Amino acid sequence: MEHPIVFSGHVIGLLKEYMRDLVEQATQEQHSQEQFGFTPLPYRPDQAFSDLLALLDDRIESEGIQVGLPECFLHDMWTLCNEAVEPISSRIWLEVRRLRKFGQYDKW
């Protein structure tokens, strides 16, 4: 059995900052789409992971060593994201179905 991937507090702090940037970017994109009359599609878990990994790749190229990210960070994040897609997708699917059953969710 493999050992779990463990990140330092510093790396977790950087990851939180990058996630905030990703949320801001998605919010701006949604506003742009709405401004031009488009209805934004729901953000899928696989899309969120792809966007996060792309952002991490960009940040690692531009500032990785300077901010103290380990060499294996991107690989570890790919591994974690690949492992997380299925359970998160299943959880979202179940939650949306439950909410729709009670008329509390009308976007899907």
C-alpha cells in the first residue's frame, strides 16, 4: 500500500491562494458569458481539476522554485486529482439528484 501524499503548511497555503485565483478566474469568465447573453454551463468536477492543474503548471513554471514548491508537487497533484474525480463526481451526481427530487435544484 502506498504512503499518503503529505504537503507542508506552506504548500497548502500556496494551494489555497491558487484556488482563490481559480475561483476568481471562473467568476470573471461566468460574468463575461452572461454579459454577452450566454448561459454558463455548470462547472463539472473534471473541468475544475483540469483548470486547477493548468493553473498549477503555469505557477510552477513562473514561480515554483522561488516560492518553495517541491519538484514532485505537480505530479502529486495529478495523482490526487485523478484519484478524486470519481468520488467527487459521484457525490455531486447524488447530491444534485437528491436536491432535484425535492425541487431545490433546477440547474441540471
